[in-house]
Amino acid sequence: MTDAPLVRVEHLTHVYPGSDGKKAVDDVSFEIKEGETFGLVGESGCGKTTTGRMLVRLLDITSGSVLFDGKDITSLRGKELLDYRRQAQIIFQDPYASLDPRKKVRDIIAEGIDIHHLAKDREDRDAQVSRLLASVGLRPEHLTRYPHEFSGGQRQRIGIARALATRPRFIVCDEPISALDVSIQAQVVNLLRSEQKARNLTYLFIAHDLSMVKYISSRVAVMYRGKIVETGPADAVYENPLHPYTKALISAIPLPDPENERTRKRIPYAPREQDLRGTLREVDDGHYVLGE
Ligand SMILES: Nc1ncnc2c1ncn2[C@@H]1O[C@H](COP(=O)(O)OP(=O)(O)O)[C@@H](O)[C@H]1O
Ligand SMILES: [Mg+2]
């Protein structure tokens, strides 16, 4: 990991057409260093997916900018946009909806290889697909099967192989384990981590609760109603939350010890105007909070 930011997001905003000017993402700024996992958390509907999709340019950026490796990718088009999309991939939340049911696994994994012309010939394409399949823990006989023949965890492995196929530098992992059985969530997270190490990948890891994100991220940002309300080192945010929304979010995490869980106090969050006004201010080293 180096200190140079690979991804720099500045004042990013998105307004969906027909939403009366409501900002689904409202003036969001953060940086992700090369090789780092940056966690983005918050309840459903707060704007996480919208942010992630803008970062990989699957969704238009209404205002603000994204710099990738120092280059402004906010309004790239044509060949340059295609090249950016090769480098910036996404793994989707729903491993059922995100794989084309009519395609065999081989062709799903090869989607990016084909779009970006990354194979010399048929043989090279097959060899690349086979290597990817093995690296996500699937077997050669899986190549000719269809998505419906797989479990949720296996489908997410296919989605990961598809994302890795273009040899990206950056991957948005949009709640990649939320739809999976608790029993296999750790396996998929471990796969993402080992691939990250092996390929020096940079991740934006999106989740709705902080417990998993704390474990895999070096830094996190907490979103509420389209805004980042707190950001900082994962440990600091988790151990010493500053914003009332973050406190509520952490108090909602169940505790493993039954005795502690029985006496756990949940802090409700009642939004107050003054907690959501102004700009992020630094309270501790690299730890920022919103509010006046
Ligand atoms: N395609 C869309 N058209 C209009 N509004 C949308 C669309 N997708 C999401 N939204 C709205 O944008 C906000 C943020 O959504 P989203 O980014 O999906 O949140 P999250 O991923 O945190 O659950 C929500 O209010 C949601 O209803
Ligand atoms: Mg989402």
C-alpha cells in the first residue's frame, strides 16, 4: 500500500431524473489509497449504491468529480471511458439478479475479456477463464453450467471472477455478502481479501452495518440521507463514534455474548438539523464529523 490516493471523490452529487431535485448523493468527498479497503456504511436508501455506481461510471455524475490515479474521469466518453471501465469494476449485491441466466459460466466470466479484447485467441480466452475459475474456488466442470445451477455463494464467486477478468485496479464491492447465508459470508470475504493481496486491488466496500466493514477496512465513511456524516480510521469510528447517527448504528449491532446482548442498549436516532449542517470537521487525527 502506498500513500497516494488511487481514487479521489470530490463533492460528488447525484439527482435521479424525476426525483424533484432530491439529492440521492449529496456533496460526498473521500479518498481511497492504492491497495486500501475503504468501507462505506449506512442504512438502506442512504445513497451507497448510487455512490458506487458513479465511481465506476455506470451512473452519470450530476455534479462533483472523480479522479482516478490523478486523472479526472468524471466526463470521459468513448474509448477513454471504456478503458476506465476496464480498470474499475463492480461486484453487485444480488448474485441472483446480476448474472445473465441465459449465459454459461464460461461466457459470463469472459464478458470483460471479450468487451475489452483481452484475449489473443480462443485458446487464450479459455485459459484465462479457467485460471479465474480456479482462483475463485470453482471447478472446471462448472464452466458449461448456467447460473441457476449454483448456490448464492457460488454465484457471487462467479461475479468476482467476472470482475477480476479485466485485471482491474479498483473494485466497488456493493454489499457482496448481504444476500448470502451467514455461514458462507466469511468465505467470500476471505476470497476478496486474498485476491486483493495477490493483485494489489483497491476496494470500496459497501455494507449496511459496521461490524464486517470494521474488520476488513482501514478507513470507513458513514452515510446518512446522501451525506457522509462521519469518516475516519475504522477502529476510531467504531470505538469512538462522534456523530449521533454513527452511535445509533453501532448500538444496533448485536453482541456475540448472550449476557451482553441481553443488556445491550440501543440508541435510537432522532435526526436533528444541526447534526447534518455544515461541512465535515476534523476532531481527531483523520477522524471527521458533520454537524455544528
Ligand atoms: N433508479 C432510481 N431512480 C430514482 N431514485 C432512485 C433510483 N435508485 C435509487 N434511488 C433513490 O436514491 C436513494 C439512494 O438509493 P441507493 O443509492 O440505492 O441507496 P443504498 O444503496 O444506500 O440502499 C434512495 O432514496 C432511493 O430510493
Ligand atoms: Mg444499495
